Amino acid sequence: MTYAFLSPARGELQEAVDFYNARQAGLGEEFAAEVVNTIHRILATPESWARLSKNTRRCRLRRFPYGLIYQIQADRILIVAVMHRRKKPEYWLARLRTTSP
């Protein structure tokens, strides 16, 4: 199984990396590595994580206050949002109308 990011989710990832790098050199790369680790956890057991709707789930990052919002599709995991857990919880719902990365 592979994975892909929706464009807005890819932008959120970059924004978070930039934010953490501005706070401390290298912290953004540590955040990015944690995102990759979380994606590997999702790929290993995609149905294990918290269900937000019929087709959407969330897996929390271990070290940072973020979660990956994703959908399980036929041949891939689609990352819908890289969501800060204190952000408005359902802001990403409008993205579900678009499924192209």
C-alpha cells in the first residue's frame, strides 16, 4: 500500500516543519520524521486508528500535538490533513469533496 497527501495537507506539513525549525534548529526535521513514523504505523494497521466518519480516521503523532487525518482507499492511504489538535477539529471536512493529491 502507498500513501499520498492532498495539497492542503502537504502545505500544513511544510508550515509545521517551518514553524518548528524557527523555534529550534532541527526540530522541524524531527517533526517530519515523526510524521513519517506515523504514516508507517498507519500503513501497517490502517484500520486501527480512531474513526472520525465512515471513511475517515485519525492517528495522533506521539511526540507533537498533531494528528494525521486520512482515508483508506483501494490502493493507498490518502492524508487529508496534518492537523494541530488544538485547531478547530472539523476544518478539514470540506477537503473530502476533493480526492486528488
